[in-house]
Amino acid sequence: MKNYITLLKENDLKATIQRTSILKSIDHAGHINVDEIYEEVKKQYPTLSLATIYKNIILMQHNGVIIEVPINGKKSKYELKKDEHMHLICQKCGEIQDQEINPQTKETLIIENFQLKSSQINLYGLCNKCQNS
Amino acid sequence: MKNYITLLKENDLKATIQRTSILKSIDHAGHINVDEIYEEVKKQYPTLSLATIYKNIILMQHNGVIIEVPINGKKSKYELKKDEHMHLICQKCGEIQDQEINPQTKETLIIENFQLKSSQINLYGLCNKCQNS
DNA sequence: ATAATTGCAAATTTTTTGCAGGTTC
DNA sequence: GAACCTGCAAAAAATTTGCAATTAT
């Protein structure tokens, strides 16, 4: 639990129990949307309100603690901020895997006349399991 | 206008005036969200309803006529389906540019144990104009 | 002629807001 | 103790639904 407190403080946010719980559920799930966070966190803190989640999702995104992962046709999911990576999204089971971005790939994404700040790469397809079933 | 009718029929959709108008506004804007489509199309067909746009956005996506472009922190935009490409999204002015995906980039995105169906690459940063102002 | 589509109004779902009371540093 | 957070309830925004009338093929 110490890590979440530190993480929040490092990013200029007060460490409330609600925030650490939200981070814990995001960390645990890997990628999770607002409703799912609500369901998770309510188990331990039944008084937590959805409004608090919305407010904090926005704040924590703003302060660089978490990152939005938009999913085609569904609600965005959120993940803890970590080293740059891309997502393999299974169109059958919905699983999202993190995958390192090849250094070669990065090089090829350098474009003239565009000052790149961050990249968002989602690959849609079939995960290993779903290919064989 | 002929093109939109053909485009719809080729994809097993009846060519209604509402649909061709929606496609026209998407085509004209390049990338546009639901509200913006509504504002645009209403100028010519004031009786068009938002519900019709929602219904058709889903259908046309499903039938491969248009594609969703999720934008961090904003409502998704839509574009006509065209050759695979990526998006350069300006964090200052909001402009979205299409950009060809380097063949090299594509190669580097081939991952073991994942059957790739489609890729979604968004690069966030500053466009040429906004760098110099 | 048939099946599909539209527009409306209402329902539902999702997200935001204001504020009194409570908490963190 | 000052500034910030939370939960609630209510408001606002976004999306979906059912159905009678209309339209495309």
C-alpha cells in the first residue's frame, strides 16, 4: 500500500484512502473502466461514490498517475502510468495485453513537421488463446 | 453524391438521404464527432434526428463504411473507411492529420502469438502550425 | 409489397456539479 | 488551521429504445 501513497504524493496529490483504493484496483486489474473500478472499490469501501471516481480519474490523469486507454466501441479503460508500451486487444475475449514497443518501431514513427509528445498504439486481433478455440 | 450511394449499397445498406448526408459531412470534415455531424446535417435537413445519427453511426461502422477514431479525453470522431493510416493529433489546436503508415512500421508491428486484424495508431503532439506560434 | 428506416418522445445511462461536512498535511 | 476531498443528491449530457408513419428497393 505504501507505493500508492508515495505515487500520489510524488504527483502532488493528497493520499486519501479513496485514491489509494482506486489505484489498487487499477493496478490489480491492469486495465479497467470506471464502472469496474466502482464495483471493485465498493467491496472494501461501500460508501465510495461514483462521483469521487470520476473526479479522481480526471485528476490522476492530469497529474500523470494514470493513463486512459480508449477501446473501440466501449468505455475507456485506465491503467497506471508506466513505461511506454502498446496494447494488444483481443476482439474475442476482450483481454488487453501490454507489449513493449520495438525501438525500431519508435524510430519509424518520427515524422517531419510534427513534434511528437506521446504515442498510442492499439492492435486489435486475436490473442493466443482465442486463436486456438 | 453518387459515390455515397454506391458506397452504401456496396456495403448492404439502403441509400437514404440521411445516410448520404451523414457520409457527406464526415467526408467533408475528415474527422468529426456525433454532435458536429448533427450540426452539419441539420443545416440541410432540419428534421434529421440525433437518434438517426446514432443508429447509423453504429450500422455504418458495423458494415465497414466508417471508422471510429477515439480521442483521448474527448468524444470519438468518425472518418470514412480508407486505406490504413495513422493519426497525428495536435494537442493544441485539435487538428487531426492522416498519415501513411511506413511499411517498415507495419513490419515491426508483427507480433508472435497475436493474430493482428487492425491497428490503431494515434500520435499526440504539436502540429507544424502550433509549433511556430 | 416487403422489409427497412426515420423521427419523435421517453427512458436509460453516463458524467458533471455544488455544497456541507470531513480529512490530509 | 488552511486547503483540499468526499459523498450526496440533483443536474446535465450522452446514448438507446419503442413505435407509428414513411421510404427504398
